Amino acid sequence: MNESTSIARIVDSHLHFYDHRRNRHTFLDAVDPGYEAFVGNYDALPRRYLLEDYLADSSGHDVEAVVWHEFLSSDPLKEASWARQAATRSGMRHALVALVDFLDPDLESRLEQYSALPNLTSVREHLVWDDDNHLKRFAKRPDLLTDPAWNKSLTSLNRHNFRCGLEVFAHQLPDLTRVIQRHPNIGFTIALMGWPLDLSKAGFDRWKRDLVELGACDNICVDISALECIFGMRWTVSEAAPWVSVAIDTFGVSRCMFGSHMPVATLSTGFADLYDRYVQLTASYSAAEKDEMFFGVADRWFRPA
């Protein structure tokens, strides 16, 4: 029997669907060394992946709702509008997470435009910056988390009912913690468990220490997805288990949620195999605790409708 049947229902907290013919994603035009640095060879990544494709890939699993994330489009508003229309046609409950630049001089206008889109409940900014590898940098600069102007712009979210995703690497967690402490009225989503780069014992210990400090903030939830971006395309349950266990133990089952990261995850595994691995990673938790992590947390946090 497929082990993933022990997951009663799913709100997929992190996936992408897109149509490169409708929205431009420059890394799909030609091989992008920067994107390749994060996922490896992505020749097999489809240039068009619709919600219908996702539903086919996840068939046999009780996916009740999905949380669409922007996919580095050249026109984030157009992309989000397209995603809303596509999801609405499907009848699937959904929430949308759109791209934002908190130093955009037209930030308030963009947030107002996003507010007009039903089901758009969160925005996010990519802030990862690896000092040792220039290809692993999505942020404009390495110091945005400590920049006063950038921090001040975050207060714009107080006028909107948006969650905020901030994607950082593990060595940036102390700065991220201070940002979150300064904005207690904003709900922050932590991607990839804080995205550790150093997988050595010393790196694990440092990540765990910083994660515990971050966990003291009560206005955050942790998204456990895209494990292939942390541990590589051939990642194993035994390799990921200590890290996932620490994340869940630190934040608790009511602040952790699992996502598929489809279709990027297909470069590593398929939907069914991925959720089999998730079941193994959460084998010590009760059915009610699993329901929290695979359904309840994302359902409350992102409010798919």
C-alpha cells in the first residue's frame, strides 16, 4: 500500500503552475546559470505546467487546496492575475503568493493592485545571498535585512491583510529574526526551514541555534518544502530527517506546513514518492498532528478559498 494514504487530506503549501507562453520567465528562455545553481540541470523542467498537470500528478491524494507561489515572472502582477483566473476555472480552493520588492518606489500601488485580486493572501521577496557563490544571490544587495529604508517599507503591510514570505539562507537567520521582532503584527512565512547551506555538523548546530532564537517569535510559520534545493536532487529521508525533526520540534506542529514544490520537485522525485517520504519523515506524529502539518496550518495561514 502507498504509505502516503496515511495523510488524510492536503493543503499543498507551496507549488507553482505557469504558462511560459502567457507570462515570461527569463530562466525558461535559456539556461540561467543562477537558477541552475539552485536546482542543478533543469532541462527536464516543463516550460508549461498548468494546474491540470498538477492535479494529474497528485491524483490519488486528497488535495483539497493549493497555495500558488510566483515563479520569477518578468511581470508579477500579470502572472498573479493569470494564476487566479486559472485556479478559479479549475474550481480548486486556492491562495496566491505574489512577488514584491519592498524598495519599489511604487510599492503601495502594487500592494493595492494585489489587494484587488481575490485569494491573494501573501507576498514574498527573495533575499537569499551567498557571499561565497555569486550565482546564489536573488537579493539586490546583501544588506537588505538591515537596511532602514527596506525595514520601514515592511510597515506598508500593516494596511493590508497579507502574510509575508522572506526567503533567506541560514546564515541570514539572525538578521531575519530581528526583522520579525520589529514587526510583530505581520505574519511571516519562513521558506525551506531557513535554507541551510552548510550541511556539516557545525552547520547543523549553528542553524539549530539560530532557528531556536527565531522560533521564539510567535508571528511565523515554517514551510517545509523544496528539500531538493537543500539536500540535492538525490536527497534521502535519512539525510533530511534530523533537519526536519528539529524544525518541527522547534516550531511545533501548529506552525509547520508541508508543500510539494511542484513541478520543480519532479527534477528529483514525483508527487507520490515525495509524499511517501514526507510520511516517513513524520512517522512519529499522530494522525491529528499530521493533519495539522499537511492540512490545518496552511489552511489557516494562507486562507485558500
